[in-house]
Amino acid sequence: MSIFIMMRQIFAVPRLPAHRLPALGACAGLVLLAACASLPSTTAPNMALPAAAPAPQDDYDWHFERQPQTVQLAYGVANSDDIPFGLSCRPGSGQIQMTTPSLDAKLKTITLGTSEASQTYGARQEAAEMFDGYLLHAQTTPSDPVLLSFAKLGWLVIAHEGSWAGLSPQTATKTQGQDFLAACR
């Protein structure tokens, strides 16, 4: 099964109007930012990191939005709520909220990686309101080694069922990871 099909089956949520993609942080991130402050991080599982960026998946890309009260960088399908991963922060707060959907009621971590680094973050789980499953929320900072590597390389992988699922931009997209991290500092 391709990563694209796997991601669609695992992370698919109902499609909503175009204005909903920027609402990721407002709906799922900023309200929960303080609640995740004390969650611990652990080391990543024993999975080999990819040596290069995974191939881009059809229709999926990174989307950056900056508003006065929130900055967001979300990976998903434009003009939809099909967002398998998102980052949000309040400008200048020094705190970043990450959010991802899950179907696993027991999952309490989010594991991210690049070719240079990986990290598992303790996550808070809540029942999703818009699909049958859960939302995982974890917190980190702009100095996180995985996010610094992501800002440099432009792509991430996220652990799912013992393997990595790629979060790569479309070929013509410049991922704004540096801009996102700078805004959150």
C-alpha cells in the first residue's frame, strides 16, 4: 500500500470549506497550548530514518499562515480539513503546539523525524469532534532539533505503525519552516 493511500485512510477527515484550513491552530492548537506544557519527551523508536526526502504525495503540501494572534504551518490538502499534521504558535511565545489525528485509542505520543534527527513527544489525546478517532497534541519549542532540521530540509516524517509516513512538499513549494520558527521565537 502506498504512503499516499495509507495517509488518506489513516488521517482522512471530512472536507470543509476553504476557510477551515487556516483554522487548525485556532480550533486544535492554541486553546490547548498551555495544557501540554508539562508533557515529557522521550527518544524516538528504533526505526531507520530516511536518507532523503520522501516523494511528495498527490494533493498534499505545506501551508503557512501568519495572523496577529497565531502562526500556523499545516501539512494537508488545500481547501479542506484533510490535515494529517499541523504546527501552531502564538507569535513570540517560544512554544509550539503540534497536532495530528489518530485512530489509535492507546496512542499517547507523536514521533517526528528527518534524515538528521528524530524525537518522540508525549502527547495529550482527545476525542475528535469531526471524525471517528482522536487528536493528539504535543508541545515543543522553536529550538527543537527535529524542527530545526525540518526548517533546513523542508520535510518531515511521522511515525505510524512502525514505519515513517512522509510529509514532503510538492516540488515547486518552498516550505516556510524557517519563517514559522522565527515567528514563534
